[in-house]
Amino acid sequence: MSTTRRNTSQRLTLVILVLASITAITLDYRGQASSGITSVRNAARDVLSPVQRVLSDVLRPIGDFFSGAVNYGSAVSQNQQLRSQLGALRREALQNQTAEHQLQQILNAEHLPYVQNLPTLLAGVIAGSTSNFQDTFEIDRGKGSGVGVGMPVVAGAGLVGIVLSAGPSTSVVQTITDPGVVIGVRLDAPRALPVEAEGRGTGYPLELSGVTANMSPYKGELVYTSGVMGDSLPAGLPVGTVSSVHYSGGLLTKTVQVAPVASLQGVGYVTVLQWFPTP
Amino acid sequence: MTPRAWSRVALLIVVTVIVQVGVINGLVLEGAHPDLFLLVAIVAGLTAGPQRGAMIGFVVGLVADLFVLTPFGLSSLVFVLVAFGVGATASLPGGRAPNSFRITIAVAGSIAGTLLFTGIGALIGQPHLPRAQLFSVLAVVAIANAVLVIPAGSLMSWAVNIGPASRDLAAVRGGSAVR
């Protein structure tokens, strides 16, 4: 084959493959093939999920062994701190029972969903994100177990993500730190107006937008889901604590960063709140 | 490529999926993990030449897109361009030591692939990563691929039925390396 013909053949192959890829992107974006592509993706994940579970079960103890051997001292110290914190939280919970009852009455009167009344589903984390450009993780519960797209997922102290895709037996959860996530939140102050929290990437704090000059966020202030503005999440889910407040524009605007209260570090199980947003 | 070579390539892709999704996804360093799919596209270009490397890269990209939630076709577009570019570079005349050349190409291909993904993703409205996280991704992917390119290249050579490394460059120079 002459060099010219070979080069022409190579370029033609390149053009055909590039056009095929662009066609696939266009079909996915425009929606004509989106549902079919989603079904194929869910099926592929479900086919691989038994392998993921086995590998996770095999590798986790090995990782825990090495981690425990290296971090034994700090683990003991952390255990003691956690016991002390748990005792304090139990006391606080008992003291807050009356306030909780009053809050539930108010939320019922305003027809806002209350997280404590929602059915929940425990799910195991079986895989992290395959892409370096999305902050997601995979759980071992899907539509067959009652998981639906848009359901909030909590771990530990608060909200950790939202179900992005639900297959028959597995689901993908988008974490609140993913750059594509925007959630409606409220500061802990009385009569605080709802604002939006935006993810900025793995390991980065969330950033609040819509914080007006008359709001006075302070470092350590709790931030909850607002459950209003046609939001897709129920009210009252802890999201994070204010980690920094920067003033700009002559003190007219504030840049507020929020450190998430929930972390997936070393978490094996999460809880899916079986709640759908009001249409 | 012969059907037998394609079946070996398919087997290699299946093993890549299992290792990436089952093991590699959990090896996170500074918010990033290695990308074996990109590595397979790079070694496909290195061993099978620009034309067949691009075809393998296209298939690998479609498979990779099944396990992410970025737009379907984005990975295949990036991998086609990377594999073709790597294959075209590998087929340029000039004496070079195979291993150091492969490592250099792996690093360059990893950086190019990651930046292409970011750039094309931005063009179609995908959220962008913070700059510091992008640097982490570039570093982790490039270093991992530099370490793994030689064994991965041997596996791809077996899959596409290419001879020993000493004949690789001569074989791929024409882009029709595979029997």
C-alpha cells in the first residue's frame, strides 16, 4: 500500500470515528437515545456489581488491616473522643425532644416534609467513581429495593449525596461536592432566607450563593437543606458548617464556604431517604 | 485486524473494566485515581498504529462511557484522538529506545487525554474541576500510566499479535501493523 493511500485511509478512519463519537454525544444530549443509553449503562453496572461486591469484600479487610496496623494509636484515641461526643449528643437529644416536637408541628402546618418521618433504606457502598471528573459512588440498592432518582442519601451526620441514576439492583449517587450539584439550603439563624449551595469538587468546601448583605453567617454555623423554592430535597437535612466568610464588593456581597458534615472516608454504608420531590 | 485479534482485544478490555471498576476506582490519591481505559487507548496507538489504535480507542471509549455519567461518546472521542496521535507519533521515523519512548508517550498521552476531556467537556457544558484538582488528576493519571505502560504494551502486543518490541516501531510505521 503506498504511503499516500495509507495516510488517506488513516485520516478517513479518524474522521469516521470522530463523527461517530460526536453523533453519540449529540444523541445523548438531545435526549433521543438518552433513555436507551441510561438503560444500557444501568445494565452494565448491574452485570458488574457482583464482581464489585466480591472485590470490595476481599479488598476491604486487607486495606483495613494495613490501615489499622499503621493507625492503631490514633484509632484508640479517636475512639475515646467519639465515646465522649456520643454521650454529649445523647444528652442534647433528650433536651431537644420538646423543640423537635414543636418543629414537627410547624413543618406539618406548612406542609413541608420532615426528614424524621421518611422511610429509609440502608445501602452498601460498593464502588467509587470511575470518572475523575465526577464525584460519585455506587451503592448496592436499585429500583428493585425502592431507590429512585433524586432521593437524598445521608451518611453519618448529614447529607452526602443525591441518587443520580438507579438501575435494577445498583444505583449511582452524586455527592454534594460534585461541581454539577446545586442544592437549596438555609443557615441556622432564625427566619434565615433560603440560599443555594454549590459543589466545587472533591475535598473542596461548598460555596453559598445568594447570601445578601443583611445575613450574618459566622464560622461554625450549621447549614441545613431548606426544602423550599421547589427544591428537590426535604427540609432539615444537615449539610455542613460555615468554614469561611469573605466580604467583597464593598461589603455588599459575601462569599460563604461550607464544609460538609458528612464524609465518605472509610464509610461502608449509607442511608437512602425514600422521598421524591413534590412535582 | 483478524477476528481472533479482536477477540483478544475484547478480552483485554473486559479485564480492564473489572480491574478499573473493581480495584482502581478505590485507589484515590488527592481526589484522583489512575485511568486504565486511557492507558489502553495509549498502548493501542503505540502497538497497533494510528488507524487500528484509533479503532480500539473508540471501542474502549464506548465501554468506558458505560461506567461513567458524563455524556456518552465523550470518552470515545477523546480516546480516538489520543490513540491516533500516539500512533502517528510512534510511526515517525527516528531511532529511539523503546521503553523510554513508551514512557514519554504515556505521560504525554495521559496529559493530552485528560486536557482534551476537560476541554471538550467544557465545550458541551460539563462542570469544570477546580484547577488544583485538575493538576491532581493530571499527575496521578500520568504517573500511573508511565508505570503501567510497559506491561500494558506487552499485553496489547499479545492481543493484536505484534512481534517483540525490537520490531514494534518498524511494524507500526505503516499503520497496518496487524496481521
